[in-house]
Amino acid sequence: MFGGIADSGVCEALAATTCDVAIIGLGAVGAAAAVALTRRGAKVIGFDRFSPPHTSGSSHGGTRVTRLAIGEGDHLTPLAIRSHELWRQIEEETGGSLLEQTGALIISSEVNAAVTHVEGFFARTIAAAETFGIAHEVLDAGDIRARWPQFKVHNNEMGYFEPSAGFVRPEECVRAQLKLAQRHGADIHVNEEVLGFDLSSSCVTVKTSEGCYSAHKLVLSAGAWLPDLLGARYGSLFKVYRQAQFWFEVDDLDALSATRFPVFIWELQNSKQGLYGFPMVDGGTAVKVASERFEVTTTPAVVNRKVSAEEIHAMAKLIAPHLCGISARCVEATACLYTVTPDFGFVIDKHPISERVIIASTCSGHGFKHSPAIGEALADLALDRQGRFDLAPFRMTRFQ
């Protein structure tokens, strides 16, 4: 449907609702943008084809890693710091429990085969911590074994420990932010599929399964559905990958509790797949452990959402040589979708064809931790206000 500039007045003729900003996709980023926009007094309408939080996109699975020193780029650390502030603010406003600072341990070595998003991730994480004054420790293998014998580290492996890191609860985060946005006046439409959008000289028209709506600005935060909304010319920049998450029962409940076991990211030496995982949470008896795969692209329409027995067996086999106290008994497994750019970075930018349309693709496997701050950045961008963050590193022109 997005086919250029329509005749003046077509928006008003078609649309049932007119607002300042429309948002397509109400997951982590869309929900955050809705809160930030309504806090700034904007009239907002938001759409999601499902009823968030849901299990069809990227914002589910019970836990998401959050850390302040970001090895993927120094420009991201201010977003993470601000997001922690916003999580606490949202908790106060809603009474929810969103952020758990259990600490996070990153393990790597000079001969790691696995790479976390960018080359030099471990060293760049340390550098970011030093640049931004984030409390941390750099540990040798002996230090790691003494503090966390659950990790079977090699003698040449090192650790970075950040006590202020931990995890957020994605479903609760989305739910709380949508609740706040509605409290501030947002018109939230769930289970309403967006079919496309058109432009005129004065507004954007969004066509859905239920009707037409007009807005002065449009935020596209549709995750894995973004490539379809953008069309082939611009959508080709965004690749969608299926990721599996696993929960394995533990043999030692005390050793894998949140007081004794941190969130972790492990760049393995003997596998191009790394590991990441969490302690037991909320009284459970299983831990979530997963890896990231980027071999085969998919789409939301055709993705296999069932995790196979073969995948479960492969993950148990990967875990066994590296972690103590975790059994091979998988009690739950689910699939989610990553939307990835060529450099694993984010896109927060105005559409090349129209400044009325703002593209927000901030997954790439490390986006959730930044989402509240990104919501603020999108709100300022949509309202033509000077924001607190430098958005230059997120422009689409870097791919030209």
C-alpha cells in the first residue's frame, strides 16, 4: 500500500481517527514509544496484530539480559543506563517487578570461537565500563571457579562481572508500559492487523483490518513484520532469524538460585555457538539457557514455532561440558524472532522517502535492554524535539 505521496485530503476522507502519532507494533519498542509520547502530551494510537504481550514476536520468554556496559558500541551504553532509570520509574508507577539486578558474568578468551554480535565484544565491554564509570571486575579463571564453581572454565578464560546487570521480565515490561500509555490517553488497538500505509502532503494513513486512521507521524516498530511493511527496496536490510530458548531442570537448586548464580554470556572456545543463561527465577526449578543462530532466515508467516527434540538434545549436549548442576531434562522450549541488520546495529531513523515515517528496528539480539530509552528517542524524533541521545549511529545511510 505504501506507494508514495497521495492526493491532498485523502487522509481526512478515509480515516476514522486522526492523531499526532500512530505506532505499528506494540512490543518492547512500540510500547515504550507509546509511553514516552503520551508523557509528552501527544495524542497516540497504537496497533498490534496480536494482544501484547504475546509469544509470536521478540518480546517473550520470561527473561531478557540487561547490562550497562555495551560491547556492541559505546553509543549504546547511554541508552542502557537511561533504561535502567526508566524501569525503576515504571515499577514505581505500576507496582510491577521488572528489573532484577543479579549481576552478569561475561566469559571469553583470546581464542574464543563464538562471537557475541561484534568482534572484540569482551574487550569492548571492559572499555565501555571504564569509559562510563560502570562498576565491574575483571576476573581470571581461578577467580571465576572460586566464586561460581558452576562454570567449568578453561585456564585461559577470563570473566567480566557487572553487579548492576541482570535481567528484565519482557512480558511484564510490555504489559506495564501499555497500561501506562493507556492511563495517559493512548488509544491501543490489539488483535488488529495493519495492512499498509499511505502518505499525503499532510499526514499518514494507516489501513488495518478494521478501518483507516490518520496521523501526522508514523512509528514503524513492527519487529519481524517490518520488512513486509517497508517493501523490497528497504525491507531487504532486515533479516529475520528464528531463535530457540530452553528451560532445563536443575540438580542443585541452591547453586543455581539468583543469589548464587548470575546471568551469563559465554563466548565458547570450542563452538561457534555461544551460551547465555539465567538463574532460577520466581520460585522455579529450571534455568533458561540458550544460544543464538544466524544461519537461515525466515519470516513470521512461515517460521517453525515448535522446538524439536533434536534441538533440545543439541542444547543439552552443548551445556553439559560447560555448566554444573543443570540436568538434560528440558521442561519447556519456545521460539522467538530476531530482526537483524547487516552490522547487528539498530535503525532509528526517518524513512528515506518521508520524514513523517520513522523506522525503529532495535532487536538484533540485544535490543530489549535499551527499549525504554529508545521509546524516548522515538518520541522526540516524532515530535521534532531535541533528544538526549545521539541518533547518528542508527541512521540507515550507514548501509549505503
